[in-house]
Amino acid sequence: MHTAILATVVSDGVVSILVWGGILILACVALFGGLWYYRQRFLRSEEPTQQTPWTFDDLARMKEAGNLSEEEYRALRAAMIAAFGGRKGPPAAGRPASRPNKGSEGDFELRKGPEA
């Protein structure tokens, strides 16, 4: 008799565990689907359009249309020339422009070690 009661309690417990496990799995699937939909719908970044960078003709048209003053036009034109003209900027501050003379204090060769 005790075994029959125990079997009933155990089988009821197994069924309850299986039901709640199924509910948990369905809830996880629904949550994953909701997050995926949210990310696709609301967090989609705009695709960058393939536009060419500004040209000198674009600057001239903007100046003729009155969108740029003469000073702005000259400044932007100079910036474009500097950016694409291959000019190098000033050397970085704090770095020596060339190596110090050989034989100065602290100079050493990699093969020999510090010079005396």
C-alpha cells in the first residue's frame, strides 16, 4: 500500500517537472524570438550609402549656390589639398628628427652592448 502511494506521488512529481520544464523551454524560445525581433526591427543600423567624397566641383557648386562663404571655401579647399596632396604634417613633438651622433653618452650597439 505504501508503495502505491509512493508511486503515485513520484509519478505526479515527474509529470509536474515535465510540464514546468516544457513551460520553461517555451518561455526561453519566446524570449529569444522576441529579442531577435526587437534587434531586427529597432536596432538595425542604417546601411551606409556608397557616396563619393567631396570634390572641388562640389565645393565650387556650394560656393556658387551661396552655401559657403569665400573664407569657408578657401579653408575647405586648403584642407582637401592638404588631405589628398600627400603633404606630410609637422614632426611629432618630443621625438628627435634624427638619431644622435654615434659615440654620444648612452649610445650602444645591439651586438656589443653599452659603449664605454
